[in-house]
Amino acid sequence: MKQKTYRKTPWIGWWLLPLLLAGCGHSAKLTGKVTYQARPVCHGMVILVSADKTARSGVIESDGSYAVEGVPWGDTKIAVISRDPAKGRSATRAQKPGQTDKKGASSQGPAVEGWFPLPSQYEMPRTSGLRCTVDSGDVKYDIDLK
């Protein structure tokens, strides 16, 4: 009678497979600075739409810097939104601008020093004309609006 032989799994084993596959996500972190006519955009959001139609976003800091994580590799369309922060709704009460609450306080949002409006064409990825190619690792991409 023949004896069955079994092939031994190397000591690395199957438990290591998920760890190896975890690094195969093919996404990157995109960072940079947003400027308009050489002035830093100090408020708003950067929106990235990848070729697979997934969207990621990041906040624009007061110095114009932004960071967006988990951006898939490949061609990416970009939009920049920077609406007047003084005209936004109150996040806690969903009031319209200019309304007063029960205590008589206005819902006028805080003014952001140095804020200025951007042309509306930059608010949509398909009309902004902004694109970049994302590849492995951290990608630095400054967004210079004209």
C-alpha cells in the first residue's frame, strides 16, 4: 500500500498572505498648496475624482495647504471649492445666513481672514481643467489657479 505524501507549507505560511496583499491597494496620498493668482487659498476643499469615478476630498488649511489620502493610482480630475465662510449655515442649528437664534445671536459665520472668491468653473471636476496623474507613494501636487 502506498503512503500518501503531503507537501509541507513553508514556515511563512498562509498567515502572511493577508499582510502581503494589504500593500497592494494602489492608492496614494496627494498633498500640496492651492493658490489663485499667486495668493494662497485659505478656506475650502479640494475634491479629486479618479478614473474609476471614486471621489476623495481634503480640507484646505489657512496657509493654502491640503492633503487627500487614499487616492487611487491613475489620472485624476480636480475641483476646488472655496465658498464664503461668512455666508454658510450654522452647523448646529441649520439656520440660514442672517437669521437670529432664540437668544438674538446672528447665525453669520465667522469671517476667515484673507478669504476671496474663486471663479465658479473650478468647483466642478469636469469644468475646472485641473488634472494630475497619481502614482505610488506620496504625491506632491500644487494647484495653481489662474
